[in-house]
Amino acid sequence: MQAVAVTVQGVPEGVQPPVVTALSPFSLHVSWSEPTRPNGNIQQYHLNQTGVGTVFTHIDQPTNYTVTGLQPYTEYSYVLVACTAVGCGASLPSTGRTMQASPAGVWSSPRHLIINTSAVALYWDQPFQPNGHISQYRLNRDGHTIFTGDHRDQNYTDTGLLPNRRYVYKLEASTGGGTGVSDKYVIQTPVSCPTGIQPPHNVTVLGPHSISLAWTTPAQLNSSKPVNYIILLNPGSDRAIMCPAGQDRHLTVTDLEPFTAYHIRLQACQIDGCGVGEGLYVRTLETAPEGLLPPTVKAAGARVLEIHWSPPQKPNGLITSYYIYRRPVGTEEELLVFIWSSGPLEFYDASPALRPFSFLQYRVRSHNSKGSVLSQWALAQTLQAEPQDMASSTVTPTGAYSAHLKWREPGQPNGLISHYKLVYKKHQQDPTLNSTAVTALTVEVNPHIQ
């Protein structure tokens, strides 16, 4: 007779990350091997996609799967889970990126600016769905290429045009996966328009929200027709602002953003069309920052807290410093604990004033040259530590074989007391003999009633 010994199964160990390979812009091939220490019979494999969950489960072969329905040029992360009858072990994540595809939504928001009867400036943004790295833009007019540039080029001024002429433009955007083409964009040049338009002069920054400026009459215009002027701020951008001035040759522009650079151009219009002059840049003045969120505080130890914060939502200038304040919960006595002037926006508070398992609050004040903004308080708690200041227990004999013991909570619990352990040993009269300590009992403590 033969005896067969079978070891007990366990949770798989050494589950290797799957191998992720791109097949197309919309699919990834994922393959894997058996764990280095299966610790039993592998009954199931689960393939989990980060942010989605299990996308595939199988019992037998094959040890691979093709994930479909993905987005082009996008990273996906997968974890392999191997299971025995006892439990499951998981691999580290493995990441793969789908291939590039043709861009979609090319020139979805076209913009242009008529310079004069023979020139027009055209502007575009990155495609709504790049589907890869944009390697080239190509601008076509009436079927002929007039401009080729890389991903940094997002505008072009087309010159040599004829007055009162209709032109049809198309923009092509290319990636390693193909080329996307925009819809037709039709522009009509004016019959005539003012020319020789000079940039505004006497430009004065009045404050954080306003500027004043003046300008001269265009050098060439139809003197028998009135001229209307428009101040253009950031023309061609998706944040362009038009400020009509009528026939005046001066204007105060208000409701601007603080500490913001504006590209300013003057547009002069007559009945047959509009012309635009060269531009200049102006920056509004600083004002106090706005919208500072509370810091993020987490415990790094029983006596150390880690504080991180972000810039104000509206810096409204150059941030010169951050002040970090601390106070114990339940008090109004705040203390300035750190002044930041450069480097990462973080601070490790290891002050001797910090105690284990204690609640504290922190807030941040952000400064620029014109003022400051204060955040709300953020709550934090240090980690637990070993109890301290434990007084001796009181022992009262109650019989030949029993005693009554009484003790107090530690002077510094430094956390939630989970249990008390009572240890005793026999007192030896002979100092040459050792007595072994014996645990009499352990008293569990309900943390909810502490």
C-alpha cells in the first residue's frame, strides 16, 4: 500500500503583472502566465481594468484576452487576480496605451480676423479629440496648401488676397494614426476698408480691472463716410473681447481680470468693411488674491503632521509668501508656525507642541504685493502612540488565594486604550532565585465608551 500526502492549498503568490500590447487604436491584447507559487490548483483568473472592474474571467486556457471598445491613444491599467479554493492573489498593475488614430473634431471652433481687403488671420485650437500626438497642421485655401506647421502653430495670416472675394479654407491635423480634415470654412474679403491703422497710444493701466487708451484716425479711409472704432482684446482667441467705441477716439475698458496680459488691436470700420491695425500688450495691475482652499493635512507620525496646499484659484498677482497657522481644536489661539517663500508647497510640522492622537487645525494665508487671502481651517489628527504615565495598580487581598486590583487610566493615553493586561509574579525572598511573570488576565476595553 502506498501513502500519498497532499499539502494544504493556500493563496497564490508571485502573481506576475500581465503583458499589455497595443493592437489598434481601440483594442489591447493582455496575456499572462501562471503565478510563480500557485500554492494549489488555480481555479480562476480575473482580469481587472482600473476604474472599470473585472473585464474577463476564465477557468481554463487561454491565458490571454483582447480588450476592445477602448479610446485611441489612451493609457489603461490592468491587474491580474489568480484564485485557488482558499483565496486570491493579485499582481501589480500593468499599463498599456492604445495606438494613435486620426484626429476628430478638427477646427470645430474656427475663428478669423479680417486685417484688410488682402489679408485675413485664421486661428484654430487643438482638435476636440486629438487621438494622438499632433505632428502637423496643414491649412488649405481653395484646394491648395498655403501653410504647414507643427503642433505649436495654431494661427496663420493669409495675404495676397483680392477684395470682395469668397475663399474656402480647410484645416488638416495629422497624428501617427492618420489625418483628420475639418469642414469647409468660408471667408469673404471686404470691398474696401480703412488702412494705415496705428496701434492705440496713451495706453494707461488704471488698476486691476481697467485701462484707458486713445488712437488716431487711419491713414487711408473714405473721408465722406463715418468711421466706427472697436477695441479688440485678445482677438482670435477663445476669450476675445470686443469693446465698441463708436466714433470716439478714446475709450476706458473695464471689467478686466487682475494681473492679466491683454493683446490689444484697434479695428476701424466703414460701410464697406473693417480693417485692423497692429497690436500691443498691456498687463493690468495686481490686487489681493482670491479663493484659497484649505490645506490638506495628514498624519506622518504620532508627533508629525504633513501639510500641503495649492495656490489661490485667482492669484491676481505674483504670490510672494504663504503663512501657515495652527491651533488646537476648540480654541481660538492660533499660532504662526511656518512662512513659505520658495520651493514645494508643503510643510512638515514636528513641533514639540504636537501630542499623540490629538486634534489640530491648520489654515493658510497667501500674500501678493497688494494683499492676502485666508483659507478656512483644515482638521487633522496625529497618530496613536504607546500610553505613558501609567500609575501602579492598587492591590487589596480578599482571601488566601485572591486579590482585588484597581487601576487608573494612564495619565497620557496617547490613543484609544484597547485592553489592559494584568501580569503578576511570585515575590522571592531569596534574591538568587528568579520568578517568572505570569499573565493573569487581559481586560478588553470598548473604545466606544472611552
